Amino acid sequence: MRLCLFLISISLACPHFAAAVEHVVLRQNGEEVSVAGRLLVTAEDDGMLLLSADGSLWTVPPEELVRHKHDDQPMTPLSSEQLAVRLRRELPGFDIHVTQHYLICHNTSRAYAQWCGALFERLYKAFTNFWSRKDFDLREPEFPLVAVVFADQPSYAAYAGKELGDAVNAIIGYYSLRSNRMTMYDLTGVEALRRAGDKRSSAAQINQMLARPEAERTVATIIHEATHQIAFNCGLQTRYADIPLWLSEGVAIYFETPDLTNSKGWRTIGSVNQVRLAGFREYLARPRPADSLATLVSSDERLRDPKQSGDAYAEAWALNYFLIRQRPKQYLAYVKTLSEKKQLIWDDADSRLREFTQAFGDLKQLDAEFVRQMAKVR
């Protein structure tokens, strides 16, 4: 809640593009905390948004600011080696598995860390290839992409509960906009088997365990969060910018269908998400409100409301699926417009709706075509 209030208060902020490092001392819970990073936004009330060298974002409300100064040295992101040192210091006893784009910080089996790294790299390649073929110029991540993998759910919950609160027991993994990290736990229990003397911990065996139909939605959740991390680090979306949730979540759902049978490619991107399709059909049959499309694109409320989120997520997937296939040029132009949004500047519902209709035309006509086309999907 504290962060939300700060973001609201800073909504009239102006972006700050200086490359110099800002050195800030703030007071939190009675203690002084020192933070250094690139100053991204300065608010009218002197609040700040900083990007630190490890990729985390710091919101500095004016009432917490003790003092600050800046130097003329540009902020240099930590290298994989430097970030690995920091992670080991933060999480004693954890090992680091390094891939081309990822640091997998883990205290489970090395085989599981390797499995995660290979999965994420395949997703990264598939994601960037998908958008490149659509002439969207993505960039290489400025920071190594970090995934923290705990050996079991209790240790994960003890760590992640500080950020997720009571919801931690219902969430098997998540991507944090603030820290820029994914956090999850070993989905196989393979570390517990290893401690018990079971040697079944090869990457192939892990893949076999997680390729079972009953594990599909669990793996999809991890892929969903990994898609968010890639999108926010490669320039498709910007952290703390006003990216409509239906678009951000819909894109992640579009990519989340697992492909564990192929060691190189990712053939299931854009496959029909049968769980979401079934949910959307149930929503249509209820019947779906006439203003459903308008409420989805103009506000994040339905996706954030636990009572409405199931229907809203299904509709968000369906809308992205429809637009990517039926309105590809308009969709790409709209996504490019959103990618240029500035941080901490929020649109109202009317502005969001106007931006959407400017991209896709009359809402009533679009909605009719949307429902008609989705009725054909199997």
C-alpha cells in the first residue's frame, strides 16, 4: 500500500534522463539505508525513482529522503560475476548456475537449476524471434536475468512472504517488477529425493516428470512469469509504466503453453490455451456483459479483483490471441505505442479507451468480430 500511495503521488513526475549516479540516503523503519543508481524520475515533491546496478527499482518518497548527491560517473550495470557475488552474499548457501542471459541462484539440485536455465533460454530465444519476425526491435537486457529457485515450498514461502504476504501459499512463482527477479521453488521435489538417497536428478528425468499432463499448468505458471521478465527487460514493456494489464498478462498467457518435448525450439507459442478458452466460453455463456471489452481495456480493475479475475484473464488471453491473428499490423503498432510509455505517468480510463480505439477502430464492431472469431477457435 505504501508503494501504491507513492506511485499515485508521483504521477505528475517528469522523466529524468541524466546518466550520472545518484547517491541517496533514506530512512526506513528508523534506520538509514544507502542506495545508489541511475535517477529515472524526479517528482514535483522531490520523490525519486532510481534504477540500481543490479536492476532493482527504488521508489524514494520525499518523507523518507534524508540526503542525496550525484556524481558524473554513469551507472554501470553489474556483470554476471559481480551480481553472482552479491546474490551469494544475500542468500548464503545458494549456488549459481550461469547461462547466456540468466543467473539461476538456487539451493536445490544442480540438475534442476540446469533444467530451469535451459527452459528459460529456449523461451528467451522463442520470444525474441517471435517479435523480431513482426519487425519489433527488441534490445538485449541491460542486466543479467535473475531467477531465485528454492529447494522447497516452505523455504520459498518464508522468503517470498515478505513481498507477497498471505498470498504466497497460492503462488508457486512470480516476477517482481521492483527487484527484476523471478522467485520460485523446485516443482519436482527432486532435492528431497536426493537427500533421501535417490539419484534420479538428471535434467532428462526432471523434464520427464514435468512433461506429464498433470504438471502442465504448474510449468505454464513458471513460463508465464519468465515471459514477463523477458518482456520488461527487452524493451517490449517498461517497468512502472502504464502498460494495460490485459495486454501484459495476455501476452504472458499467449507464450505460456509449455513445449518440453523439443530441446531447441518452442513450437507451442501461440497455441490455443485450452484452459483460458474454456474459461472464455463459460464467460460468454453467462452471458458476457455488453461493455466487457470496454471495461477490460480501460482499467486493470477486473484483472485485480479476485472475484472477476478468472473471467478477465480468459478474456485478456482471447483478445490478444484474436488481435495477433486478425489485426496483426494494428496490434504491433499498439504494442509499440505502449512500449514508449514513460514511467510513473498513468492514463485515466478514457485515455486508455481512446488509445485502444485509435489503434483498432470502433469498439462495438471490433467486439462483434472478436466474439465471432473466438467462437471458431478449437
